[in-house]
Amino acid sequence: MASAIPTAMEQPHFIGIGGAGMSGIAKILAGRGAKVAGSDAKESPTADALRALGATVHIGHEAGHLAAGASCVVVSSAIRADNPELLRAAELSVPVVHRSDALAALMTEGRPIAVAGTHGKTTTTSMLAVALTELGLDPSYAIGGDLAGPGTNARHGEGEIFVAEADESDRSFHKYAPEVAIVLNVELDHHANYASLDEIHESFETFAGRIVPGGTLVVFADQDGAVELARRVRGRDGLRVVTYGESASADVRVVRIVPEGLTSSVTVVLDGRELTFTVAVPGRHYALNAVAALTAGAALGVPADELAGAIGAYTGVGRRLQLKGEAAGVRVIDSYAHHPTEMTADLEAMRGAAAGSRLLVVFQPHLFSRTQELGKEMGEALALADASVVLDIYPAREDPIPGITSALIVDAARAAGADVTPVRDRETVADAVAGMAGPGDLVLTMGAGDVTDLGPVILDRLSRRTPPN
């Protein structure tokens, strides 16, 4: 397939180039031969990976980082209006392009698959990317996390398929025009941008309306929000709706999911034929994500039996129940879960994998607005663990909201009978966990913020723990 670079992005400058979504687009453009540059707040393995692809990456945000020859400046919704590089772009009359518009421009060629939903996007997109690569179809892909095998979140491929994670948080997924779209679930989240569940439904309906004529919408038949979306759009001219799940009415019906340690065996009926395949990560929700990937690939014409076997090549993605290591007989696993539904799913998966061992959680709430709306449900989810440590809220792009702290979660967790300890000083977390954990236990660092950085610290503290006399 041709590897055209949109004229406006021949020499792009990315503000926040190290971000999961931004770095993916930058990598694809670099793979296509664009002269990529950008800036980020700090050094990171992502910055090094971009430099290895020929990109120029500056650390810190300064007006001078924007080269006079830049063809555009790419931003995400997290970039504030007073960013010095953004102000410099205005002075130089350099066009400013939102991340979603840049990705949409890259997806115009070939056969795009867009993966949407309140939860599970990264895993499902990753499963498709890995399976299609395993089959020799050489897809391009843009994912919100690093694949365990290739170790990257994006790649320019020479094949005609482009698999992309479609973000609903700021309505940016309205920019894409996929041939096949997956909607895993529709729930209320992103409270700073959506005032009600009905607004979320309307947003997903708009996304479904972007599917090209003759295209396919793949919908989870077992989740109320996804079912409501299917009801709203079914019957539209030029749109095929295919459902998957355990529901008897599902077009691709899940017959059984059998947990096998840290993997699962999944059996489905597709086009009247029974297929059984392995998913190399634990948990029913990941098994169902694999069925979504299978359904979408089949809708694009990839032979289902070949795709089912290739899905077994998926071994995980960074921060999605990622094993960080083991020390003193304690396994430390990292989870990106930050919404109560995600938290519950990952905790149930880990509870099944713990096989009688204790499950300990280090949880960092993400965003003040999410905690304000869902703090009670987060606390109730933590009751699934044997004990939890709760950190202060990770603000990300938000300013504090008066009265909204992680105490809301702690109180709700205790009301639900959970053993939970608030810890404000990050430096003491590793000691607290080391004092709680024993051989055979599982420690889960959970949240979308920098709680992931604590995994190696906890492992180091465990490895230096003085054995009992």
C-alpha cells in the first residue's frame, strides 16, 4: 500500500510527543518518512524510541523548540492554551492540528478498523494488531499502550489494514471513518466532557454514523449500553450490525470460557462453526475482548479459523495486568484500571489467578472529576482485594475540586468492609506493601497515573527484606 504523508504533516511538531496517543502518530509518520520533532515534559523510553526512528525530541516546553520550518503543530486535548510552543505556533502562523485529525488523516488509505468503548480499547486493538501481524498482513496500528512482543504502541505497516484505538473521552473518535468499528461497551465516564449517560449514547451514535457505507459495526451483546447503541443504529442503510457475546441472540456466540491459570480457553460459534482458541491473559473480560477482535477481523474478510489461532500470539500490553516481576515469593502486577467497571474486572481476574493467595492492591485514583462521580463505586470495588493502599488523586490535566480527595474512596471501601489504608507519602508505599505481603501473594498496582512507577520500587524493597529468624 502507498505510504503517503499528508502535506500538512511532512514536518510535524508534537507538543507532548511522549504521550501514548501522540507518540503512536509520531512513530507512524516517522515510519512513512516525515521529519518528526516534538517536546515532552521528561525523558522516557518512548522519547528514546522516537529518537531511534529519527525524530527530534526536546525535553521541556519552550518556544524555541518549535522550528520555523514546521508544517504543523500537533496537540492533544491535554495541552493548555498557554503552552509556550503553542503560543509560538500562533506567532509563526503554523497550523495547529488535533491528535485525532492527524490520526484520521493517516487512516484515509486502506481499510481502517476503529476500536471504541469505555473500557477494553487498548487490549482489543492490541489483539487485532498482533493477530493480523502474525498472519503476515503487516497492518499499521496505533494503540494506547506498548505491546509486550514488539514493545511499541504504533507501527507503519505496508499492508492495507489500519487498526486504531478510538478515544471517546473528548469526542475525538468522531473524526474517523472506519470500514469496521467495534464498540465494546458504553458507560458514563469522562465527567468533565459529558454531563449525562445520554450524552455518551449520542456520542457513540455519532461515531457509528461515521462508518463508511457498506461497513460493519461490531457490538457486545451482553452490555446494556452497547445493546442500546445497536438498537439505535440497526436498520440504517449501508450499515451491517454484528453482535458477539454469551447472549443466545448474539451473532457470534460465546459457548464457554475456561480459565486455565493465567490464560483462558475460549469457544465460540461463528457462521455455524465452533472455534476454540487460547487467550494468553487471564480474565473473562480479556477473553471477551478477544472475541470482539475475532468478530471484527472476520467482518473484514480475514479467515476466522486462521485469526482465532493467531490471537493466541497476543501476550499482553503494557499496564494491562502486566507482570512487573517477582521478589521474595511475591508477584507484582500492574493494572491501568481506573474506572470501577475496569477495577472490578481486573480484581476478579486476579482473584481467580491468585489460587488461594492474598491479593493486595495499591490504588491511585485518576482525575478529581472521576473521583467526585465514581469514588463510592471505586471504594466498593476495592472490597474484592484482601487489603488495599490508596494514594492521593492523580490530577493529570485537571485542577483540584474543593472537597474531593481520595478519602471519598477510603470511606466507601471501609463501608463495604474492605481493609484499606490511605498513604499520602509515596516514599512510604513500598515499605507499607512489604510489611503486608508474604510468599505467594499478588500485589496489584492500579490506576492510570504514575502508580505504575511504584512496581519496581516495591520489588526492590521486597528483595531487600530481611528474612525472618
